[in-house]
Amino acid sequence: MRTTVTLDPDVEQLLRTTMRERGISFKEAVNEAVRNGATPNRSTTANDFPTFAMGEPLVDVTHALRLASAAGSTVRQRSSSTRHDVTLRCSSGC
């Protein structure tokens, strides 16, 4: 199809840059730009990453957060005391 289009100066510059960088004609640069603009953008979604069916859980995980919280309380006590020791050393040594 033949038509007359008036391009803004910045658009013309973009096309000229594309032509020079890629070694293509004005017609090819315009067609490519129109195709890219007319094609819906493909956004990154969770479907772009591989997924795997792992089946049903072998362990009942209904109370997993409660179990993790109970198990983590011991770890938290240790790590908080360690942080406290480090803070005391830093305070007296600074």
C-alpha cells in the first residue's frame, strides 16, 4: 500500500538511526516500527518460567506455618542473643 505520512522530526531521527545501525532501507525501518507498535506488548508473566507438576504433598502441610514458627523460635532466640553480643562489642569497641 502506498500512502503519504508526515513524520515528526524525532520519529524521523529514530528511523534514520535504525536504518544506519541495522543497514536497512527507510521502508523496512518504517514497516518494522509499525509492526512493533501494532503488536500487543508481551509482558513477563509467571508462564514465562518453567513450571513443574509436583503432585500432591506427601506430608500434611495444613499447619506448616505454626510448625515453622515453633521450630524457628529457638533459632530466633539464638540469633537475637548473637546479635545482642555483636551490638555490645561494637558499642564498647567503637
